[in-house]
Amino acid sequence: MPTVKFPSITIILCSVFLVFSGCGSSSDEASEVPFIPSGNLGKNITIDGKTFLKTSFATVIEKGSSVTIPSEKYPRTGNVFIWDRTVTINSYEISRFEVTQDLYEYVMGSLPHDDSDSRYKNEVQKYRPVTGMSWFDAVEFCNKLSSLCGYECVYTMTKISRKNKNSYIQSANVTCDFSKNGFRLPTEAEWEFAARGAGKTSTDWNYKYPGSDNHKKVAWSIMNSSGYSDDDVLLRTHEVGLKQPNALGLYDMAGNAGEWCQDYWKCKQPGYESTIPKGDTYSYINPVEHAGTFTDPVVDKSQYASRVVRGGNYSSTAAYVANDNRYFSYQYQSAKNTSTPQTTAGIRLVRRP
């Protein structure tokens, strides 16, 4: 098989070339968004004859291929791809947009968070990202969407516990089978590799934010999400796909809604004797394995205390929407196997081709 080298990345390719077909036919996507990059872009999801706009996927690593990011020193120190760790990722596709309220409500029957309307009158409310679900709710959504689209469910959920009959899932036993072809949450490595444009060029790879060095071009953050720079009270999400995409055609990888990930946040590291510290000091702890070969994904919860959220959100500062920023959600507690709603977090979908 031929070997193609991108900056600091080696991709092993086979002869299979895949375009994601979604779950049915779609409308003309050129009218949906202002930018279509070269590459494998799939169709919008269709369920029972209803097509949901802003639900298309991009192929990040083609079927039958894998990517290895070798161990070497990078200028960044807080991200997945750091010095002294070799990361290997298998083929996958990722949603170009965060899951919209439109799709989530159709699949689940209701929205998890009663968000106020956007103050921008030209935005479509149903195309804003859904937020306010627990990590378990996000997993349940993935399974239900997989079933509706005719895919295999990736997650197995047992002992599901809700706060009340119509409430969020606060606890469940969850296992994940990555060999299944259904929808799931991205691992951290998958999320960051896609955010960095899959290493198509060194420029894409080294941008500070997904697709740009200017966060205002790609992110809704504390600087612009309220409409007024001095009004923090009315910070809120915006319709997906209005900012500039990155090289893969992915929108809102920075800001807007934070994005739940598959991985646990590791609470103990060499040199740290306690669990997650209080206050801001947690940002200095590397949440995954300290060194050596890191084979995506990380799923061993024995040493972990929470779940990772990536991308920052509409109330984040510029530093928190950067490619190399990583943080966890207190709304998930691994030791108790519980999760409460995270009002600033949403969902970006991944599936294996």
C-alpha cells in the first residue's frame, strides 16, 4: 500500500474510496452552506422521508486506512498530539455541524434545554446546536439515531436511571463497540485531528483555532455571542454553520456549543498526588496518558474522574476555543457513574465507514 506523508503525520492508504451516503437522499447542499471544500462530503441525514439540513458528514480518514502521529516535540503542550506520545487513529467520518435542535428533537421527542431564542433575527432557531444534555443523554441520542438510520448501535446501555420519568439520564452502565457502524461521540484524538484539518497542510495543522488564527472568524465566544461585547448575561448559541469552516468543511469546532467526547479525563498524573484540584489549577494536568504510545481511544475509567468536552463554547474566552485547549465537565462524575445536564455542551457525531 502507498504511504502519503502530511506534516508530522503518516497516513496509510488502501484502494477504498468512500463517500458517506448518510441515511438517504438529501437536498442540494451547495444551497445550504456558503463553502464546499474539496474532499469527501456526504449527504444530509434523511429519516422517514424527512431530510434534515445541516447534518452532512465529511470523511476524515478513508475506510481501511489509519493515521499515526509520531512522537515528537510540538510547539503546543496541552493538546492530544504532544511530545512523547504516538497517536494512532482509524478510519472515521465526522459531522460537519454540531447536532441541531431540529434533529435532536425529532429523534428524542423533546429538547433537553429550554434555550431562549437567538437575538439575531435572521437566524433559524431549529438550526442552533442542541445543548443541555447529560453525557448519557448524548449516548442515548447516538443509539436512537443509529437505529432510525438503519445502522448498528455502538453503545450498549443498561441500568438506566433518570431523575424522574421525563428527565435526563443521570446514570447508566455503558459499553462501546467501535466495530459497529452507528453514530457515537468522537474520541479526543479524532476531534483534534479533524479540528486541525486532518493535516492536509502544515498551515491547517498549525492554526491556533480550527481553520484560522483569528478566533472571531471561526467561533462564537464570549467576545461575540451575545451581540454586545459588554453584555455577558445574554450570551447564547447561534445557528450552526455561520462562521468560517476549516479545511475539512467543519463548522463551529471552536465555540458555539462545547462537544462531549468519548474519553475520560484522567485525574492523576506523575507529580500530582490528589485528584482533580479545585479552581483553575486543573488546566495544568494532562487528561490522558502521560507518555508513550497512545492508541485511540482511551476508555479505561479506573484512573479517570470525568468526561472530556472539547472546542470551548459561546461563553468561552479565546484561549478556551483554541485547538489545544482541553477541559472536562464537572457534570460527569466517573467515581459515581453519574452525569447531570451540561447547559453549554452539545454533540458532534462520528461513525466508522
